Amino acid sequence: MRSGSRPPTDRSPGRLRERTAQWLFIAPAAAYLALFFGYPLVENLVMSFRQHTVTTFYTGEAPFVGLRNYASVLSSDAFPGTLLTTALFTVASVLGQFAAGLALALFFRRRFPLGDTLRSLLLLPWLLPLVVSGTTWRWMLDPDTGVVNAALRGLHLSSSGVPWLTGTSQALLSVVLVNIWVGIPFNTALLYGGLRDIPAHLYEAAELDGAGPRASFRHITWPLLRPVVGVVLVLGVIYTLKVLDLVLVVTGGGPADATETLATRSYELSFRQFDFGRGAAMSSLLVLLSLVFALAYLRAGRRARTF
């Protein structure tokens, strides 16, 4: 650098042009997020503090009620059961999807004929619309005419069949199994990509040292796959918390509210009881719960990088 030259500053024309170009690249994505994600969230939050009914959409007058909608939702008799059902549905679905997805990802890491074809076919449950998947599973799990009970009777495993959709405990198990089936391809794809990024020479060195498959998985695969595992689990929790159409198609939230989750309860308040204020409050709580999980993941990831 010459003695008389000055280093570029933030106010120099070159730096200003660079900053302007950066913002121009970011602007389309920021506008899209603000329009299709930010605005609905803000509007939903505003609606949750007002008494919105069908009449208010015609009159345009929605009285401000403060936290009354939230208090009504949290103090209702159905809220504890709905929260428990949501927790059970989320935990069981996420763990089932992750376990099956990890097993399939480890399986497809091996080279064998038609492996790529089978891995592509595995994505079909994830690509199908959830309404189609839910309708198909509802037909299969029908207590009277479903193929699942027909197979159980044919194998002499059950004489009367299992009330998959009419029993209170069986219905929750049914929607969990269906949601696991839908989420397995997503988990497999992400975990398989993480496994492919692990250098092969680490396994070769471990094999030369006498390490078996279990030791290699414990000391090589799992530590290097942990960042991907965190992403998969957090996305799985956020996705499962907001599952709506699958539950509505398979069980409709029944029987006796056995499969009623926070998402389906918000839908029922808004579009069946037409109490849009309480429905917005319930959905805001759902968004807050998802945000808590996301922030917890980011904080855990920051701590892991620090240590």
C-alpha cells in the first residue's frame, strides 16, 4: 500500500455499491418472506387480541379483548388433554421417523443393484399429497373393510380385528404410524446426505485398527452426523406440531377427541365454531411452541461450537 493511499471505508463509493448489490440480491427473498410469512403471522397475532366472529367480517368492527382469548384457551377443560395428545403425537412421530430414517440411510449407504432406484421410490410417500395418503390409510385401517384387519384375520392374529380408527388408544397409534410413514423419506434423505459427507478414509483407518461396525458408528458416524441429526429432529418437531390435514382425514380428531392436537383444535375453533379470535390465539401458541424448539436448537448448536 502506498503511503498516501487510504484503506476503503464503509462510506467509499465501492463499498456502497457492494452493499447496494447485496441488498438487491436479498430484497426478493425478504419481500417474499415478509408478504407470505410475516404478514399472516402479524395479522394472526392481531386477530388473537380481538373478538372476531363471522359478523365482524361484514361489519369490520372487532372489539379489542386483550388476553381474554388466550385465557379462555388456556383455561378450557380440553386444553390439558389436547396438549398431552400433541406431546405424545409429536414425540412418538419424531422418534419413529428418525429411527426408521437412520436405519434406511445406513442401509442405502451400501452399494447394491437397484439401490438408487429403491431410494428414489422411497420418496413417494413424501411426494404424495397428505390428503391422498390420509385417505388411503383411512381405507386400509377401516375396522370393518380395511385390508389391515383382513390380513390380521387371515393370519389368525385377531378374530374381530383391531379398532384402529374407533378406539381411543388405537386411533392415536394409527395417526402416529401414518405420520411416521409420511416422514420417513424426509429423514432418510437428509441423513443419507449427511452420511455421504463423512470421509471414507476414516472408516478404512478404523477398520485397520480393528474397530467393528458398532465402534465405527459410535466413534465416527454418530459424532460427525450429529449436526445433521439436530437439523432433522428440530424440523421434525416443527413439522409434526403443525400437522393438520393428515389427522383430519384419518380420524377427524376423534374418537372422543383422542387425536385432538393443538393444530386441529385451532382449526375447529376457527372453521367449525367460527370463533376466529380463540382460533388465532391457539395458533399463536402453536407458533410460539415451534419457535421455542427452534431457539433451543440454535442455542444448543452455538454451545456445541463453543466447546
